[in-house]
Amino acid sequence: MNSLKQAIVASLTEHPQAEKYRQRAFMENPAQLVEALAQKQVLTKADFLAPDDEGKPFIDSTGGWKNFEKIAEILGLSGEKFTYDDFASPMVSGTEKTLLESAKANSGVPKIFTFEVWKGHFDEMEKLWYKLPTYERNRSQGVVPIDLKRKLLAFEGRTAPEDRLAKARLTLTDIRGAATSDYSFKDVNDKLKLAGDYFRKDYVLMKDSAGDTMFDGRPNAWSKFEQVLKIMEAHGERLEVGDYLRKVSSTQCLLERAAEQKSLNKVFAPTQWTDRLPDMLTLWSNVLDAWKAAPMTTQDFDKAYAEAEGLTYAKRFLASDLNGKADLLTPLNAGLNEKPVLPLGLKVLWDNFGAVQEHLTEKGESLTLADLRTPSGQMGDSCLISAAKFGYFDRVLDIAKQSGQQLTMNDFLSKDGHGTTLISILAEKRQLSQVFTVNNWTGHIGDMRKLWSHVSASQRKQVDYAKLETGVKQATLKLRRPQDGIKIQPN
């Protein structure tokens, strides 16, 4: 920052040594002053946050906060505004003091939360508001002052939810109460309907003094979640990824609350994510491993995702004419950044597999294991793995039998998008008895033993392995008897 800017900034912030900076700019080096005057002098945030000779930001002073409105106005002339990050980040690299802490130390907090500073940026202002300690926010019961909220939202073409609720004779307290009680939920819903209103997204996301929504950590607070979202959906509203992840204080965000309240299965309900599969995956990527427990394990998410994928693409598949097998392997999507979604990877196809198979037979065509090994969908699961997840592994075995093929070790050890093998998926579904049969392993006892070694001890009770191995040995001997010339003595 040149000396002229320093002098101006020092004067605006009423710096204790402002006269020194003015002397430096106007008296000490005339040539430098002429050069500075020849430049277009535009003051920026960086100028006010710049350190003085002692290394302290110019704005970090009583005078700086006394004249904060003027400073903000000057920055506005140059197209700059203070943002949440400006207030929440350290003013000087390597230190911890923020601009918000400077405001608190210099009685400048009221000057921050004004319409002029935040017009067009209500959400940022609300987030900063909740960075204040509770005692700093008590003048408005902890929530954003309604007058400020009303003016900022109006500037953005929005209505303060408190004003809408007032028409139905309801308040934030009523909305929060509706989350935990059948009676309160019905009462609030009835009053909203009577006023020509409904459970708006704005109401759902209203913040209390702690920065929590109606779906917080209270017992039963998530019991009405699905009902509320269904009402929102009926009016063309839904919660977005950002809504689940937004937090305005140290209080948990919606996603964290859902995990805490064992309600992630409600958040990832397939119907909520139809036609927005990438968003579903994005939100799941924010779920910590420690949260992935019943009722929403990784396997539960896979199932929910497959259903959402099916709901998204089923109508396209059902609306199309099935001419032959090629149609089952033709992607239903065409997005540049999307992985191909095949009809053969959809649950709706496997649910209606009998009709599909009959149609293929009429065409003189049939599916093969090579077809089933084709990957499909954002998860990258093979159609073989998808069929197993849908509970149709018996139909996979039928395809193998009809095509004269056999599943290999590589098939059983192939993995889904989360690294779970096919054999593990079948074990979890308690379908190992379909895998470990005499017919499947006659002549391949070595491979059967290798595959059995991949079955966990807790899942092995599904199969009488000793009896199976004896049966496979006997069947293998009978298979080899003609060519080997082995004579077996009758029992």
C-alpha cells in the first residue's frame, strides 16, 4: 500500500498515529506523492486490513469501528463488500484474531449487522450472527433481529417466514413443537391449511437461538420428517444438499442431526432423490464412516441408491419399445459426466424378468454372463452384482445354465462400488445355499474350496460344507468314471 493510501486509511480509522502517516505521505517525499496522485486511488478491503508500522491492522481500532459505516460505503464505491469470510478469518496471517473479534473488542458489533453491510447476502449474515456467543445475541432472544431479517429478505424478493406464520397465528415455537407431537403436528398443519399455507421449506429451516431447525436432537424430533417432506414435495419444494450441510453455529447440521438420531434412512429415502442421483451421492460422501450403522449402513445406502436410480430411469425404460437384447445394453442416459445406466442394471427389469425373458426367446436371443458382467450406473456395479443385490441371484443362475456357462471365481470375487464382493453380498442375503451346490462345483472342487475360504466364519452355518464337499467328490468321480476307467465297487 502506497503512503498516500496509508494516510487516507489512517485518517478514516482515526489511527493513534494518523498524523505520522499524513506527514509521511505529504511532506517527506514529494516525488512519491506526485507519483501516488497520478495513480487511481481506489481503497480496498486489503488496504484497511493491511498492517500498520507495528503490524496491527489499521481497522483494528476504536476509530476504525467508529467509522465502519464510512469504510463500508467507500468499499461499496469500488465494488467491494465485507463477506462472512472477512469477518470469520484471521486478519493477519499467522495470527488468530478475526475481524469479528476486533468488532467485539471495540464495541463495533452493532455496526456489522446492518442492512447496508449485508443487503443481498442474508444467508451469509445469518451464519455470521450465530458466530456471536449467546450473550451477545440475547437482545433478540438469540435469533436474527426480525427487523433486519425482514429488510434483508425483502431486498432479495423473499418474505420473512415469521411474517407468513403470523397470518396463520403461528410462531417458530409452534413449528418446533410440531416435530415431536402428533397433536401439535396436526394442529399446526390444520392452521397452515386454513391460512392457505403449508409446511414450507422456509419454516423447516428456521433457526432457533442455538442455530437448530425443527429437526434437532430432541426425542422424536425426526418422527415427522417424512411427512413434512411429503407435504413440501406436493408443493414443489425439497431439501437440497446445501440445506442438509449448512450449519450456522457449532450446532450440528441437518445431516449430522439425522445421523445422531438414527434417521439417515429417512434422509436417503429413494423417492427424495429421484432424478437427482449425483446429489444423493454427494450427500452420502459427507456421511462419516462412524455414522454408517443401522438403519443406514453402506449396504442400506446401496439399496436406496439402486431404488432411486430405478425410479429415475424406470419410466424411460418402460416407455421404450424393447426390440431385442441390444436394447437392454443401451444406456438410458447421455450426460457427458454420467456413467452409463443400462436397463439390465435396473431393478424394474429384474422385477419383470419373466416378461423380458419371454420376449427375448421370441426373438431367438438370450442373455449371457458376459452381458451380466457389464457395469451400469453411477456406482459402477456390474449388472450381475445389481441382480444379486435386488434378490434375483436365482435368475442369474438360470441365465448361466441356459447359456451353458458357469460363474467363475472372478465373478464371485468381483466387487461393487464400495469394495464388497459378490460372495459377501450373497452371504449377507443368506443365499450361500444357491452358490454352494453339488451341481455348481462338480469337477471344480479346488475352486469351491478357494471360494469357501472367502466366506466369513459367522456366515458358514448357512451351508453344510462337509456334506457338500462329500457330494462334490462323489459327483466328480462319477463324471470322470467313463474316461478314467475307474471301477467303483458298489456299497
